[in-house]
Amino acid sequence: MSIFEKYQGKRIDVNYETGYHFVIEYLSEKELKWTALAKRAKGAPEVEYEPYVSYELGDDEYMVNWIEESGLVVSQIANFKEGKVYAFMTWPDDNERGKRAQLLHKGTLTVL
């Protein structure tokens, strides 16, 4: 079952240990909406709609990936059964290796 089929119409609270905190909504099989509740990168929007792709990894666990207009890339593992989330983010930065900065973080997720 796709993440959209399972969680359509629901809001997912994603709270990372790094201080980033979002609510994610799966609007369709191809579009999600995230709303920042705390800690945003300088100039980042509060709400954004993203085309995404996902893959079911196992029992209520999904890999979800999207590329934002800014060039930020998110690759997220969402384990709804255990209430855990892991994400790797990378974005353009001329001062970093490969001209990309990166952040690996983990946190909790809750279906609201």
C-alpha cells in the first residue's frame, strides 16, 4: 500500500532532534505539503508543496524523497510502526565538498 493510500487526509508530525519540526500531508500519490513549525533555514518558506516519490520498505515503513525548488534534496525513512524518522538533506553550498552541504538527522513521527 502506498504512503498516500495509507495516510491520505492525515497530518504527520515530524520532529527532528536537530530542532527542525514539520507537519507533512500527502495530498496525492505525487504531491506532499510540508509546514515548518520550528527552525527553518534562512529564507526558507513556512509552507511548501513538493512533488515526491516513495517506496514501501516493509511493514508501515517508507522511503520518501523530494527535491525542493531551492535545490534542497530530502531523502527520508519514515517508520510509522515505531514512530521514528530519519532524513538526509543536502543543498547547494559553494563552500562545501562537491558544492553541497549536508545534514543527517533523526527524530519522531506521529500521525495527528
